[in-house]
Amino acid sequence: MGQIFDSSPSGRFLTLLGFLEYTLSLLLQQEEFLGPQLRLAFPWVLWYIWKNRNMFCFEKRRIEPAINLDKALEEAAVWLRLNSIIPNDVTEIACEETNSNMWTKPPLGVVKCNVGSAWSSSNGHGGMAWIVKDSYGKSLFHSRRSFVGICSQLEADLVALGWAVEAMRHLNLSRVILEFSSTMSPVTLSTSNLPQSLQPHWRKFNRSIAQLEVCKLVLTSLSGNFIAFAIADSALHIQHHQSYMSANGPGWLESRIRREAMALV
């Protein structure tokens, strides 16, 4: 068994088992400072470390540690809530639906963030994108990136929504209409109707969206969300694993953006 160096003043070496015992003892000592959701997630963190180790050894693939940690904490939270160990403190946002076949401008003082996602069942990759426009139809920002380990189109939709909301927070955009297209219905978007494996994504999305001042979630048609979907589809095929953000919209969609701003689509 491998050894891990202990950076404590004694400078001793610990076996892996000893290291885990040492870490657990630190968690227990800090019980009064750590909430139960974080402190009791320790077994799930270990499980994801083990899964990632096996994936690397046998499949030569690895997932970023931050993603592993996020998934471990979310799965732990689901189990802890189901067993009434921690309260369910998520207030779910209602999803509206529009059948409009064209993009519409948001009211003054509000921006609209269109979110798109595309998914490949052959390799589990997902392409996500968002584009923000103001009440005049002017594109302010857009971003796209690829994700791996996506198991369904529904998961791709939820991951894209969560990623977009985090971006709105980082941009200090607090009055936002989130508009997206999906094969799911608004009724599906609730903890009681989503598959168990996707509920962590939905809870994370609701926690993030609750921090915005004004936010509305709207499910629209694919044609009404064409630009965001086109950018997401390009991310899926080009494989942009590193996220980027750019002012305005992509040049290759400039004419479509201009027509939407003029309401001529």
C-alpha cells in the first residue's frame, strides 16, 4: 500500500489507511465548525476518489477533482435529505412554457440568457452554450464548452442551465430571464418528477438561481432558441473542453442575431 506524507509538525509518513483515519479525526474534531452536510459527506468523497482511481487505472480516463467533489457532495446531500438527516432547503423555481417560434426581447432592465445543449449518445459528450441579449436584442456575452460523462439529453439540459446561472452570477447580472429548449415538459422540472440521478443537478440549479434578484425560467421551442442551440452544437463537435466567454455573439451567427433583434425572423 502506498504511503502519504503527513505535513503535520511531526513530519511522519502515514499509510493510506492511516491518512484516511487522520483526516476523519480532523473532521470529527471540527464538528462544531462544519455543518452536517459537509461533515457527513466523507464516505461519498472517498467513494468518488476510488471510482476515479479505477477509471484512470483501467480506462486511462480521469475526471477533474472539482467535478468529482461536486458529484460526491450532491449525492451525499440526496441521501442525507431522504433520510431526514438534513432539511430539504431548496425552493424550486416554476418553469413557464411558450410556443413562440421566434426569439422575443426581454423587458427594459432585464436581460435574456438563452441556454442551449446538445448531446451525443455514442460517447457521452455534451455541448453547452449560453448567450445574453438586452431588451434591444443586442448580444452582450456568450460562452460555450464541452462536458464529458453526460448520460442523457435531459442531464445535458440541466448541466447547461446550472452552468449558465453560475455565469450570470459571476457577471453580476441579477435580473435575468433564462430561456432554454428541451424535449422535457415543465412538469418534469421538479424534484418529485426528475430521475433520482438528476436531482442533484436540479437542486444545485435552484440554489444558484435563488441568489439572483429577479429570474424567470422559460421553456421555448427549438426555433426560438436557435442561436444558443447552434453554438452548443458547435461546442459538441469541436470539443471545447475549456470554457471561454466573449463579448457580443459569435461572428458566424451575426446575421441571424441581427434579424432577431429586428424581429424579422
